[in-house]
Amino acid sequence: LGTGWSVALRDWASAAAGQSAVLTVAVYVTFVALLSEALQLPLAFYQGVILERRYELSTQATGRWWLDRAKTLLVALPLAVLAALVVWSLVRWTPAYWWLLAAACFAVLLVLLAHLAPVLLLPLFYRCEPLQRPALAARLVSLAERAGTQVLGVFEWRVSDRTRKANAALAGIGRTRRILLSDTLLAGHSDDEVEVILAHELAHHVHYDIWIAMALEAGLILLGFYCADRVLGVAVGHFGLAAKSDVAGLPLLVLTGGAVSLVLLPLANAVSRAHERRADRYALDMTENPAAFTSAMKRLSAQNLAEERPSRWVEI
């Protein structure tokens, strides 16, 4: 914005798109997204490959990491372009209230992704197969039923070709909800420990933590868009921006939304921490097996190289 590069990119995108306003937005967003990806790649490679290998957590071939990164970009880029087109169209249609309608659209998208991620997105990156341990599967389904949570089934989540870390999840909502257990978890934990870990995950659904988190996220999006609307209104006439709907102002919208999220991150973390503590209590009450809970947490901590007692500075 400050250097005028955004305006220059907008003009270049407009020329490349044959003066089509919709294509201009698509070309601009695609270029910015690719530039952002290029700038982030060195740090992402350091975090995802070099650092993980240094601490012997990664089992992933370098080529496989690049393939996953490319898949992520191929999924995220069309979504980014679509999101930008929705916002841009709403700003042009109703400059005064676009932020309210955009927040509503993004809230709906959050719910759709929560439903569809286990069905459409997870298989793009991981193999998930029905768990071939009937006794454990029946035990976990029974636990879910006792918690009043219906699940589609219990699946083994193949991650050992990428990492030595262990994980478990209750993915999806409604009819797509399923129990996912990483093969690294199954290989290193007893059935009692797996049950306790799943009880913790079940607690998030029993207490509607998923919906609360999505509602909190929707509130952050609403506030972010509102603040972006105020900032864009002030910015018109500066940085070469002709109107709120000028795609050259997109970086300002993203920066404003990011600033709002950063300022409110401690609140989001506090809510998450409260949910995790409540889920731990629920797991202890549901299984009545504190010994398994303790050993599971210690084993997970050691396996994932978690810091059991971080310093106050790290907490802050």
C-alpha cells in the first residue's frame, strides 16, 4: 500500500483480465496469494522439515512434504479467490452494510467446512480406514453412546508416514462425525489410555465446545470486517484507492482483520484453555480411570515432545 505496489498490481491485473472487474479481482488475489506463499515457504520448510527432523519427529520424505504443500495451496487458492469475490461483490452492492453480510457468509462457510472436512479434505492428505480392532472399536462406540454422541464409526488415521507424533480426534459434526485414532497412538498406547483420550475429545462435543468455538470465530470475523469497513472508509482517497470496493485495498482489509484477531487472541486462548480443562475433568469422571489418564498424558507429552512445565515467559 505504502509503495503503490498494490495499485500497480491492480492495474496490471485489470489489463491482464481484459478490463473484466471479476477477473481483475481473481488475478489480483491469485498473484498476492502466490507471493505470500513464496515468502512463507522458507520458514514453513524450516518448521515442517528441518526442525521436525532435528528432533526426530518427522518420518516424511521431503518430496511428500512438497506434495502436501502443493495440495494445500490448490485447495486454499480457489477458496481465497471465492472469498475475495464474495467480499468484493458485497462491498459494491451495499457499501454501508457489506461487513454484516460478509460475516454471515463466512459463518455459514465455517459450519460447512466443519461438516465436510472429514469427508472431502481429510482424504486428500491422509488414509483413514475402519479400525481393525473390533474390541477397541466397540468399546469406543459404547463410550460415545454413553456420552450421548452418535458417531459414524472408528477409523485408523494413518500418519506414521509423516510423523512420530500421536493424536486422536472426533472429526465432523452431525452425520459426518467420526472417531479418528492415529496409527502412532494405537501403536504406543493401551486401550485404557486410548479410551481416556477419546473421552476428552467427546467432552468437546458434549459441552458444545465446537459450536462455541465457531460462534466465537464468527464474532471475531464480524468485528474484523466491521473494523475493516471503518479503515477502508478512511483510506479511500489515499494509497491510490478509488473506493471501498477497490481490490487494491485488499491488503488493508486483511491487515485490519489480522490485527483484530491478534488483539483478541488472549480471549480466544482463555476460552480454549477453559474448554480443555473441562474436557479433562469430563474424561476423568466418565472413565473413572485416573491412572490411565495420567499415563496417557505423560506418554503423549513425551511422544510429541510437549513442554510439561513451560516457563512463565513461554506462557506469556
